[in-house]
Amino acid sequence: VARLPPFFIGIFNRERKDSMNQQTVYIVYFSPAGTTRMVAQALAHEASTAEYPVVSLDLASGSADVKAVQAHIGKGNVLFTGSPVYANHPVPMVMDFLAGLSETKGAYVAPFVTFGAVSSGVALHEMAMMAKEKEMTVLGGIKVAARHSMLWQSETPLGKGRPDKKDMAEVARFAQVVLDKASVDGKAEPLPADALNYQRREVQEAAKAAGLHVIKPILLPFDVNSDACTQCGLCVENCPTANITLEEGPVFADHCVVCFNCVRVCEPGAISSKVLPFIEADLNKRLDFFKEPAETVAFI
């Protein structure tokens, strides 16, 4: 087996017998709140246990390894790619990663998303469609119910306690089925074309009118109190897009994904949001429209 370059992040490798599967499993994800990372780690565990070499890449903060990983995903490899659902869609970093793939004809892909118990939107379908444009074979997809990342201050947040053991057991089963499919050399059974296009028409139409470009002007800018800033650097460390620098106080660039990590970690209150107190009520109103059960579902 060819050695994997040392720049890959989170590689799980074992000595393997010639009779074992020689495919590499790539797990590429973006996870500001940590839930998508939890799912990614569970997928890595299943693949490693099944004696696959695993390359795991977190897209946060513009990792220098992105192009290297893109260049190594090719025929026969398996890609699990994951995103939280933001405004009904995957985050741009994940879609940009898929768009940047080049030599992927004959590679396998299985997208995964985490959603905050309101709607998984059209994220899985969009990720699968982008992968198909790259001539990858879609073997499955999974949506994982999670605590809503913007409700960390709530006593009864949507998705409280999720993902739980049952959710993670389904993630493990999903990984096993996808890897079993991929192990059939050249004969892997693809997921039916419309399997990930599961949302009713009204939700699909709503998704077309949503997205980060729509919600950013509503949620931003954050309120900054430079006098309260202690220069602790937690906002910089916890920003997944490297959007914050510290001068006399936090300064924001224009590539924010409104994950609210900076607000969540700023104990002195130097970064705050006027809209945050109203978000929970707004999300609860949206439940009646989406009518999507807060359940983890694997499409395989």
C-alpha cells in the first residue's frame, strides 16, 4: 500500500494483510459547534475498525491541506463529507471542497449532515448533486438530529440531548453499510437518484429563498464592546473561518458563517447579538411549516 503523505490530518492507519481492502476512506467536514465532528469521528472509528486507512480533514479555518486531500481522492476511494445545515443548505466550505475535486471518476461518496431539529433542508441532496457532477457514485446519505447550535443558552433547546446513543448507533450502521457497498469492486450499488430529494415541494421552494446570503444581513453585525474585551483570544481561537482579529477589540472580516461561536465563548460580553434572544421563538414557529421529525435517518 502506498504511504499517505504526512500532511493529512487525523490519519488512522494499521498494518494490513494483502487480502484486506486497500481502499482509503476520506472524511471531510466542517463543524463549528462540534456535532458534525462527533459524527465524523464515529465514521472514522467504524472505518478504522474495518481495517481501512482513514484520512480525516476538518475544513475549519481554511486548512492548508484542502488541496492536497482533494488531489488524492480518486477511483475506488470512499468520501464521507459532512456539514451542519445552515438555512436549509450545507455550508459553503463543504460545497467548495466538492467543487474543487478533479480526479474523482469512480470514487464513492456518502454525504452526512447534522440539523438542529427544525429542518435538514436540501443539504444532502445538494451535496450529492455536486458529487455526481464530479462523476462520483453516491452510496448513501444520513441526516443526524442534533441540539440546535444557536440555542446553547436555552433550558429546553430544540434537539436537546441529541445526537444520543440511538442516533450514533444509526451513524455506525450507516458507515458499515456504505463501506460494505464500496467493497464490491466496481459493482457498488448506488443510491437511487431521488433518495436524497426527500423534502416536499414547499420546503424545496423555501430553501431556494434561503441561505447564508439571506440570513447574514439579518443576524449581522454583532455588537462589539471594545472596552469589555480582555484580549483573551477565545473568539479568534473558536472562529471556524478565521474571520476575527484582535486589535483594541475584536474586528470582523466578511467571511462569517454566523455560527455564533464568538458570542458563545465571549464571557466578558465584548461580542453580543441583539437578535439572539428572539431566535428560539422564531425557530419554534418554523416547526409548523417544516413538519420534519427530529429523527436521524440513514438513506442506504
